[in-house]
Amino acid sequence: MFIRTYGQIYTCPRILVNLTRTWRKKNTNKKTDLVNIDTIARKLHTSNKARNYERCTLGSIGRKEIQTCYQSAIYDSVFNLVKKNDSDVIDAHDLIELINKAGISLDDPRLAEFTKALKELQGNKTNQNVIQSKSLTLDREKFELVTKDSLHMLIRIMTNDFCIPDFQSFENEIVTIFNGCKTIKTGKVASYIPELEQVNPNYWGLSLCTVDGQRLSMGDSNVPFTMQSSSKPVTYAIALTDLGPEYVHQYVGYEPSGLPFNQISLNHKNRPHNPLINSGALAVCSLIQPHLSPPERFKYVEGKFSQMAGGLPMGFNNAVFLSERASADRNFAIAYYMRENKCFPPPFELRELMDFYFQLCSIEVNCESIAIMAGTLANGGINPLTGETVVSAAAARDTLSVMHSCGMYDYSGQFAFKVGLPCKSGVSGVIMVVVPNLLGLALWSPPIDRHGNSAKGIHFCQELVQRFIFHHYESHLHYDKKIDPRKPRDSYRTDAITSLLFAAGNNDLATLRRSYIHGVDFNSVDYDGRTGLHVAASSGSLDAVKFFIEVGNAKLDPVDRWGHTPLSDAKLFGHTQIVEYLEKRIEAMKFDNNNNDSKTTDNNH
């Protein structure tokens, strides 16, 4: 199989059987050496450039013929995988359910053509709910028509080729934590900005977006709110990308201040301590496109925000903007103090800068758009949905570093210790959380604690790292009771059995001891029904055989799928010491069983 994506060709040997069958149907008169198809597949698989494909020929077969043959085999295989065994059609509802279970939303840009085609088949041009019933079915021809621009994505979905392969189990854990936080009643809605005080304190929403574009939303995730300070890391990343770290850090530092976020203070170089406090955010705002007019400047940054959010709609809350500007004495005092210390580059106009800062704080988003922004930072600056590079990888890295140490106001140190993840909060009740290389998370609940952080959001983050191996400094090797969602559902058991069997074959007592301490079942079998004792006996690992029996309490006579026991394997491979040891143990076991039977008989009499 090959799929042409971003100029590359991908192949799958599993499709070769279907390819052969398809070729024979279409070319009954050609005597072609079909074995060479495998050679072509290997060449295609190792080819990074599409032009190499031109060199792959099969006798007199043309490139287009091979391409058509492969494509037909791909669609046949995928169609047969999705359809039910007793049917020649696919229920579109089942196909969509398969997509949803993988954590992929139907509004994902990568499925845009697929969704559009389904709507057209259903006669639904406007309704966002694509499939309203199970009445829509797809035969082989319709399936190819619907999926022709999204086939690669569907194959990823069917093979769970995502960073969180068992998304449903992960979702269940997140739902449990989310519901548990509903009982948190601490905190108060921010009142120093009058307009924010009007927000319903009972709102509680969550959204997440993985680096592969898997998404989950619950609660009040679609309710709009203003970004406030959660805009600061995004603005900082934009400045780093546009101007470079050397220039940006001439005007702002990157260390924690240990002071309240609106403190009138500078570091020893007379610069703001970091870009995530008010003084630092003002400095960063002054660096971005200073030669543009105020409307053009705002439009530029808003466009970048929209790119980071995957094109989701954004708004602007003018009431909050006016409310902030009317109650901004403290921020104006900070700005005047900074101007006195020459913290801003020329050209500079203070009131325009303040308006720009308040405008960015007043951009209206929801949990879904914040989650995609966070997912973009987690993905090294590349939007997980669009594949567009919005900020540079270095800018994303530096932004996450500052978020880790400075993102939670004067609670940042404690949060870094307890949670260990890059985060940024805002007084609107939002917390942007990033698990680097895995996902971005948005939490929103208006009541905030005395530090200015969402009370529910803080509790959720603490529960999150208690349940998952997400803390930045957490060992992935020694936390058996925590969940690593990056691993497939059965990987823990599979890894344990694999480790056990390899240790048995290599006479590796250290690994066997570790497996025993971790509670691994020493009677576990592989897909052939072979236990570790089978493997140890076959390979002549006498010490391992003794450990399995004397410490692991392994059964002496398990039978694999071919009817072999550890004793018969030891005899087959000529390991006489193991044969003698096993025969003695088996005789002792029979003797003990006979004695137990005799005692039982005597007691009955």
C-alpha cells in the first residue's frame, strides 16, 4: 500500500495479498512475476522522494497501472476492515463512531472533505450534526468517494496510530477527575475588574488537544471568556519567533520574581523579571510590530492567536476592555515606572501600548481554542490540526520553560513542585496546561484563590499528576500504580510477560527478581501457550528454571500449543541437568499429592 502525503510515499506489506488478487483480475493475460511486487513495496517504503517511485517498474507495467492497483487494494482492505462480516456496505454511523472513539472530532480540518462528502450524500448542507440516524450506508464505490481525501487519516484511526492509543480509557479517567472537582466551592470571582465580577461562578469547563489532534471537551467548554493573562505566553512566543531570543531578552528577563504579578518592580538590570507578569507582558507588547498602526498591530497578533487555535472563531469583549482600561491605575503606574527606566524600545507611545495590552487580555475564547493553543505549544509550535508552524520550536521550548517557573503568579514555585507542568493562569478563571510532546489542556472556572488561580483548576491539576505519569520529573520506570496513557491498553501486561520470557531465556536472575517483586505471574503464557519455564528449560538456563519453580511457584508441567512441557523441551535440546532437576521435582510433587490423597481418604473413614 502507498499513500501520497506531503510528498512522501508510505507502504504496507499487509496489502500485498489484495494487490495480487486485484492485479490478477485486471490482467488475466499477463504472465507477471508477482513476487517482484514485494520488491516494489520495499522500494516504495524506503523512498523519501516521490521521484524514486518513477524508477520502480515491474516489467512492462506502467507507473499509473501500479498506482491504480495499489490504490484499489488500499480501499478494498480498509473497506473490508470497517464493514461487518455479513454485509457489503458500511453503516456511516459506525464509521463515525470509530472516528469518535479515537478522539478525533468531525470538525477536524483533516476530515473536512470527508465530512463534506457525507453531508452531500445525506443531503445535509448546513447542519453540523452530520449523521442524525443510522440510515446512511456506504457501498464500496461510495466509500472510496467519501474517503478519497481522508484515507490516510482513517487508516491512522483504525490502527490507533496516535500518541494516546486507548483514548476511551484516558477519557474515562479525565471525566472522573473533572466530576470530582465539581464539589470544590472555594475561591471568589475576580472583582478588581468590574466586568469580570458579573460572570456566573458555577461555570466549569475543560478541553484538551493532543499533539496528534485527539480532542476532548466537557462541561462549559463552549462558553466564551476573556483570555486575560493566558494571552501572555502566546504573545511571548510570537515575539521570540519574530525577533529572536537575544533581542527580546534585552527588554525582559526569564526568571521568577517571587512578587505579586502587578508589583511595581524591576530586576537588577532594570528590566521586568519575566514576560508572564504585567510589567514583562507590557515590555513584550512594546516589541511586537511597533511600526504598525494600532488596528494593524492588533489584527496581526489576533491572526497569530487564531492560527494557534486552529482557526476556531475568536471574539473581542469590548465591555471587558473598557472596564480594564477604566480600572488600570496600577498598570499605568507600572508602565510609567518602566518608561522612566527606559524599558521600552523606540518608537513608543504609552497610551497606545496600554490599549494594545488591554485588547489582548480582552480577546474572547473558550476552552476548546485555549486547548488547541496549548496543544500547539506541546507540539513544538506546530498546530496539531492544521500542521501549520505558528511559532518556532525554540520559541515554544522557551515559552514552556518560563511557564513552568513563572506561570501561576506568586504560587508558581509551589505549583512547579506539586504539579511539575508548564501552566499559565488568568484572573478570568482559565488555566492553560501543557504536557510537553503529548497534549494541551484548558481548564476554566471563574472562582479564583488568593493567588489569582482557578480553585477548581488547581485541584484538577493536582489530581491529574496523582493519576498519570505527567509530572516533569516523574520516573516512567518505577511508577506501576500510575497510568501512562502513551502506552497501549495491554502494554503493561505484554511488557511484563515479554520481560519475563527474555529473562528466562537469558538466565537473568536480576530481572526475574524484579518481576517477582512487581507481582508478575510466573505462569503467564505467550501466544503459543509457552511459559517462562518452557523458555528457560529450552535454553538450558538452570538457575532460571530453579527460580521459576522454587521462588515463582511456577507449574511444573504446563503444556503449550504443540503439547510440549518444560521437561520434554529440556530433553529435546539435551539439557541433562535440567532434565534431572525437573524429574526430581515432578516425582516429589507426585509423592506429595499421593500423601495428600491418602490423608484425605483416612479422614473420610
